[in-house]
Amino acid sequence: MPSTPTSAGGGDLRGLLRSTRQRTLELTAAVNDEDLERQIDTIMSPLVWDMAHIAAYEDLWLVHRGAGQPLLRPDLAALYDAFETPRAVRGEIAQLNAAEARDYLAEVRERSLDVAAQQTIDSEITEMVLRHELQHRETICQTLALAQLPSFDPGFRETTPAAPGEHSGLEFARIESNEFTLGASGDDFAYDNEMPRRQVGVGQFELGRTAVTNASWLEFVAEGGYRERQWWSDDGWAWATTEAIEAPLYWDLRDREQPVELTSCGPRALDPNRPVAHISFHEAEAFARARDARLPTEVEWEAAAQWQGGAPTERDAANVGQVCFDTSPVGAYTEGAADCGALDLIGNLWEWTASEFDGYPGFSAHPYPEYSQVFFRKGYRVLRGGSWATDGRVASPTFRNWDLPQRRQIFSGVRLARDLAQ
């Protein structure tokens, strides 16, 4: 009998594949087939494309390349390849409908489990397939937020914890000059862009104890921050004026006395204690300038994201796992505080950094260049820390997310940094 493969993060991978798929099916079952099949926004795929892409990726890596078996549906290989079929055309082409996509997922999974029962499967590739599905679940949540479906309310949704007190995002923790080990070792599962690991130094600086809150951002809006050219970069000002940007993506300020924030599960009152969400890099940068601050580099961010007892990637210490379908008030997870005193560095919202996405010195693409390398040095900005829609398995202190500086559909916020005299 083959040995039971374990994951890089621990646990039986076959069991994890099953539980991950169950949650994917529960999430998409909360959406009717018509909404699954339409393209909700041109920057996102139809949800049914994501579902079939998850199946195609698993069949390619686990069954075809991993076990040497022919593809289940070779006719679908190009259709559900992210580079062969770009997002711009995914809403216009013939593809599997919702029922067919669910059948495809089930048939591929049966093949994968058959392979796992007959031979030892590569734990690294299986972990990659597992995390690929987890990351696409976050993408699905982005699409659902854009859709604003009136009936979306998954049965497994949990409530967020209460605010522990008032924060603004303008209180700072001090990080002293030091050297630390940046990146992942490769002993456990890591993506190619997290390696190779190396020693780096940072000068002393301050980092926000929390992400910037809605209350602080409301002040920025009220004082005319979106109309003050001095705070914006050239690219940021061109974007904001061309697109007539006046507030974060899902804010409704028509009634200034009772502002509203739209969430994946419907509108609610704009909570001053929650972190400002769905802002672009351009907005984050402008706000930082207006507060005599800046965005941290990703090296600074990781220098601050240190825990003697290990990063807080479990639900009791961070808003991760795609169960709240909303942000939590900043600082709600005090047990997840980093050694420097910063709160919520893992989970709640991705945090923009000042760094452009690029490979670390000595980078080597693995297992395929299209995961990272094709995005290097093309204007993408790095985000760190994960969001409420990120699984704790993915949201490690070394994980690097990236997106274009104008993007706001991602679950993104901002944590400020400030220089200190050396």
C-alpha cells in the first residue's frame, strides 16, 4: 500500500483535498446557476470558468503530469488554461455550464483519488493543487463582491468579533534596525517567488499598529483628499481623475450622515472601527502622503511580521479562512499580535506595499514560469498578509500577492510606515 502523503503544513493531503472541495461546492452552491454562468465584470472570469479551471488544473498536475495518465478532457485544456484563454474573452466563448462544471470537478477528483490510492503522490504538487483551489476561492469571493447578489448568504458564514477598542491606523509600532531572514526556506511548501531565502537588513522605522480604519479614511474624504493633487503621484492622479474616483470602491456616501459599505453579503452601515477596504495602491499612496507617512516596503513589512511562537494563521488568532465574508474591526485578534506589537498583520485585508513585484536575487522558476516570472517588472505591486477570504494555509508571512496599482476588487487595505532618524 502506498504511504499516506502529508502536506507541507501538516495533515493528510487526500483529506485536505476532500475538505477543500467540499467548501468550494458549498460556496458555489450559494449562487444560482445563471449567476455562475454570466460574466459579472470584465476584469473577472465567469464563476463557472473558475470552477472548471480548478478541475482542469488538478487533472493536468496530479493525474496527467503526476501519474502519467491522459487528460480526462484534452479538448478543454486550452479553454481552461489561464494564459491560453485570457479573462477578456472568458465571458464570450462557449464553455461548460454550471452542471457540466460540477460534473467535471467530480470526475477529475475521482481520478485524483484513484491515483492517490494506487501510488505515492508527490506531496509538493498535491499541495500546489490544493492551494490553487484555495486561491481561486478567494478570486470567486472577489467576483461575488462585485456582483452584489441580493440573496448571497452561505450557510457556513460566521459573525465577526466585536471591536476591542478604538484604533485609527495612525498609531505606530517601532521596529529597530536589524537583520533578519527574508523569504521561505523551501523546507516546507513555498512558491518560487518566496525564494531563495536570504539575510537582509532594515533600518529603524515605524509601522502602523493596525491597518488604517474607515474613520480615518472618512476624514481624508471629508477634507478633500481625492481632490488634492499634491497627495497623488502622476499615475495615481491620472487614474483618479479619469475614473472619477471619490471614495473606496464599495462605499456609498449619498447620505453623509449614514454612510454605507457594500459587502459580499449585502450592505451595512460603514463601521468606523473596521479597516478601509477595496482601495487601490494609488489611493493608499495618496493617503499615506496626506498623513506625512509612506507605504512600507515588503522587506519592512516582513521584518515586522515576526512571531516567536509562529504566525497566527488559525481562525482563533486571525480573520482568515473565508468564513466571515467581511472584515473584522481592527485589533480584534489581540492574540495574533506580532512581536513588534502590530495587530492583524495576517488576515482581514491584504496590505499594499511600496515594492514592485520582482524575483528575489537568485530566483528560479518552479514548477512553471507562468506562476510568477511573467509578472516581474511589469508594474505590479506587492501586497502582504492575506485577507478574510484567504485560507490560513496560504496566508503566511512570506507569501507575496501582487496586482496592478489601479485594482480595487481585491480585498486590500493599507498600513502606514514612517521613517525614523538613524
